[in-house]
Amino acid sequence: MTKFSKIALCALIIGSSAFFTSCDDTEETKAPVELTLYQKLGGTKMVTDPNDSSKKIEQGRLSFRSVVDTTIVLIVADIVQDKPGNFGAHFAPLASEVFGPDMNATNVARLSKNLTDIFSVATGGAATNTYSGLDMVTTHDPAKNPRMGKKVNDAEMTKFIGYVGMAAAKNGVTDQKIIGEVVAVLESLRAPIVQE
Ligand code: HEM
């Protein structure tokens, strides 16, 4: 290659990279893609399951499962301490299974799984999570679901959302924007759940 053609080639390469850089600049002016809540909480990235180190779990699902399990603990703690407005009457059928002679925790585990599924599906994780529990009206109607001890009223629904907020904070979710989005998802389910 002659000296001239080498210089010409270099000029061409520099020129074309400047062209592509300017294309990138145009891309940057596009509106950023908004992440789903599921993605903001870790999405589909696989991590070791802290409950079973031989298994992997999606970080988004793990975030919800942690918040769900802490929510259940907070609800049970208030029942055990007989705090005013506790959900003892609602959870009486499940409690009698757990504290009965068989100490059967199957339906508590089912509750944790189904709550984790419904939160994951409702927040953008539907491609990798499936909710297979009862619909929200049937679940929360004691006439149709024998594991539901009492109907839910508006104040109890608000208290439940407060439990979820506390559970989120206990699991390190403190970003107010993210908490606001979680609350909005829960609020979207208020109508079918509140039946009293
Ligand atoms: C947005 C708020 C809520 C959501 C998303 C929700 C969702 C669910 C789901 C998915 C289940 C399991 C359904 C199944 O196993 O087929 C369930 C069960 C239950 N929920 Fe809720 N719930 C909410 C609020 C409440 C509130 C406020 C109470 C009571 C104060 C309550 C009491 C119960 C009880 C006692 C069960 C156990 C019934 C069973 O094992 O089938 N829930 N809920």
C-alpha cells in the first residue's frame, strides 16, 4: 500500500467512526425505556436462593418473596401479641392448621408462594412467573374459601398495605418511588379484596 493510500484509509476509518458516534448521539436523545417494577427489584437475574443454596431464583422474585414472608411474620407477630386491629379472625383457619395437632404449614407455604407469584406477575414478571391461585374475590370470601376466616374491610386493607411497606423497608427497599409503585399495585387490587 502506498503512503497516500494508507493515509486515505486512516482518514476513512476516523471519518466513519465519527459518523457512527454521531448516530449514537442521536440514539441518546430517544426517551429512556422505563423499567418494570419487577426489573427494578432485580428482574430475571439468577441468584442463589438463600433458603436453599442448591437452587437458583430470579432476583425480582426473591425480592417479592422476602417482602411477602416478612409481611406474614409481621401479621402473625401482631396476632400473637394480640395487638389492636390484628388479623387473627381472618387467619384463624390457617392458624388452627399450623397450631393444631398436625402442625400443618402447607397452606401457609401456599400463601407465601401465591402472594409471591401474584406480586411478580402484576409487576412485569409474567414472562417467568405464573399465578395459579384463586381469583381475588373468591380467595377473600369466607363463603367460598374455607381458609378465609373473615371478610376484609377498607381499614384492614389499608393496614395490610402498611404491613407490606414495613416489610419492604425491613428488606432494604427504601426508595420511596419504588414503594409508591408497590402501593399502587396493591391499591389496584383493593376493590375485589374489600368485601365488607
Ligand atoms: C393487595 C392486597 C392483598 C393481596 C394481593 C392478597 C392476595 C392473596 C393471595 C394471592 C392469596 C392466596 C390465594 C390462594 O391460595 O389461592 C391470599 C390469601 C389470603 N388472604 Fe389475601 N391478599 C391481600 C390482602 C389481604 C388482606 C387485607 C387480608 C386480611 C386482612 C387478607 C387475608 C388473606 C387470608 C386469610 C388468606 C388465606 C386464605 C387461603 O389460604 O386461601 N388478604 N391473599
